[in-house]
Amino acid sequence: MINYLGKVMTIFFKDLLSEFRTKAVASSVLLFAILVIIIFNFAFESDSDTIGLVAPGVLWVTFTFAGVLSMNRTFVVEKEKGCLEGLMLCPVSRDVLYWGKMISSLVLMLIIEAVVFPIFLILFDLPLWMPRLAIVALLGTLGFASVGTLFSALAANTKARDMALPIIFFPVVVPVIIAAVKATDLILNSGTWHEMSSWLEILIAFDVIFLVVSALVFEFVIEE
Amino acid sequence: MSDDINDIKYAIEAKGLSKSFGGLFALKGIDLSINEGECVALFGPNGAGKTTLIKVLTTLSRPANGKVLIAGEDIKKNAVAVRRRIGVVSHQTFLYDNLTAYENLKFYGKMYDVPDLEQRIVDVITKVGLESRLRDRVGIFSRGMQQRLSIARAILHDPPIMLLDEPETGLDEQARSTLSELLKTLVAGNRTVLLTTHNLEWGFALADRLAILVKGKIVYEDSKQSLDMTTFRETYNRCVGARS
């Protein structure tokens, strides 16, 4: 088990180091996310009623689009110079590759969200301290990364990969996005933990389902 | 499962191996046996199925039919054990441009559980003559240097079997000559080597045994001892011309 986790973390640290060197994904996705937030901020009236109505949607639309941009690169980077084949030739089960790439995507998205969140809260005149929102973001992003990594591997083998990923990915990830938007809505509109709990349970359930199923089917997706 | 490679008859053994893509057969009942320590060059024109065969032998692609044993391990039943015993060099390097040569080797070394990794990295990088470039990013290496580093990556875990898929592609004459010298040391090290190429002279010089693959079938196979280059070229042209 320690060896298994060691291999997963080796892939994760390799991705982290590679991204740290180039900042190719983080910089473009971060810029995109900030621009979307700013555009939405200009597009809507900034009175408290409007903010309560639109802010949850704005936040998750931003994360969803930024996430797809980020996911599109997850396996494209590996396809360059045949590195994906190099990974697949390693004497590990295919699910090790899945977990390594999934954790890389998750951490990268969380880093981007950590920067975007304060900007969003400031621009929409919301309190800066919202720990419940962080929990929802973590669960939503986990569900997003779990199934996104799988579909990114699938799309990487197609010619029109930039178009293919959103088309096959969005319908599947909809339950996670809906649950995250609803939970965020309750947080921003003074909902209670009790009111939120059913959406959190849905998020957790879909996270578990997506993680287990994605890890199981990954080898069939990645092989020819 | 056999753990002792010396107990098995062939290093690579394929029987009735077929592979299809959407009903189109790229490999049609391949039978191939390679002894331990033998270097076999597999020639064929573009689209003959050379890369597909290497992909199946390296567990990257699943065969439709047939049985393949690599170092005595069935590729369908024990793919992870097969991958541990093979080193693969392709026209693609499997190297990350953003990482240094050292970081690339360290990454793959960890994935293969290479013992005494730091020393092993020094050994293999010295073997391919890139010790002075160990801390440089791979992205700034020439194509020839990248291919040498790719060989270092492939032998890092000291595999008994090497599968080389057109490794000379894109190399100039000098880089190809350097690659040949490196590959000769691999063969001299008693590794089993299966090499695919469409460069007749280059493959002929390296191999003990020659085979020709045309339209997914091995149409010719013979020891190099009984041939000279001219005769082999005529044979190759006849095989390829007759089937294409």
C-alpha cells in the first residue's frame, strides 16, 4: 500500500514540478477565471438581492469553464513526446496513473480556486471568511477532478479533443455542479447546516461514485 | 509464473497473434520466437504492422487473438510483471521537456523501484555519454541527445529484454552511428533485443536474425549468417513488392 501511494505521489510531484516550471496551465486558467468573474461582476447589478441570486451560479460557471480548460491539458501534456506511453509502460496498475493524474488536477484546481475565491468575494461584496464555502468548493472540485481526469484521458485520444471534452464531460458532471450551486446558494443566503446537508450528501455520494467508477474504468479508457 | 528467466525457453514468444482496428486486421496470426540474448531485426514498409506488434508486445495494446509470453509471463495475465522486464525505445522519447535529464531519470527510476537509484542514474547517464548534461532540461537537447537519454531511461531498471521501435527515426548520420554503438553494447550485454526499422543497412548491421513483416504477416525469417546485404535487399524487395 505504501509502495502504491508512493507511485501515485511520484506522478503527482512530477506533474507539480512540470507545472511549476512552465506555469502553462495555471497562468492561463487563472487569468481566464479572473476575467470571467470580472465580466460577470460588470454584467450584474451589485445590490444584495441580485448578488444572492447570481453569485452561486457565477462562481460555479467560472470554476466549471476554468476546470475544463485545465482538464484539457491534463493528458495533452502526457501525449507530447509519447510520455503517456512512457507512463503506461511503468510496472504499475493503470489505476495508479489515474490517482496520480487526478490528484494533480485536483491540487491545481484548488490552487486556482484559492486565488479566485478572494477576488470573487471582494468583487461581489461578500464576507471574506466563509469556511462552509471552502468545504463545498473542495467537494465540488473533487467530483469535478475525479470524472474530469477520466474524460480528459478519453478526449486526449480524439482528434478534436478541445471540443470533445466539454461535450462528453458536462452531462456527466451536472449532478456535482447542481449540488455545488445549491449548497453555495444556501451559504450565501444564510442557509443553515441542516438545509445544506442534503446537498452536501449528494456531493459526497457523487464524489465517491465518480472516484470508484473512474478508477475502475480508467484502464479501458487509456488503452487502445 | 516464472521468476527465473534462465528457466524459460524463449525471451519473446508469440503464437497466432492478431490485432484488429475496427475489423481491419493489422496483425494476422504472427508466430515469433526470440531466444535469450538474441537480436532480431524486424523490417517492413510503412503500415506493415511493426509498431502495432511492438505495442502489443509491450502491453500498450491488447491483442485480439493469440498468446504472447515475454520472459515467460503472459502479457494478458501478468502485464505488470512483463512491463518490469522490458525496456522500450521508440521514435518518441517518453521524456518530459520541462524536466532535466536527472529529473526524468529519477521519475522513471521511482516508478520502476530501481534500487540505489542515484548511483544507477550516474551509471546509465555515463553509459550514454550525457553525464555533463544531467542537470539540463531535456527540451534544449538535440534529437540525438534526447534519443540517447531515452536509451538511458529504457535501461535504467536493467531489463533483460529491449524492444526498439524505429529508434533511428529523425536522427542524422552521426547520431544514428552513436545510437548503433549504444545498441551494440546493449546486445553485447546479453540482452534480448527486438528491433523494428525500415532502414535495411542499419538493422542488418545490428541483428543476429532478420524478419520481414508485410501486411500484418511475417513473410520471411532467417539467420543473418546465411545472408549478405545484397541478397537480403533483393529478398526484402521481393517480399514487399510481391505483397504490396
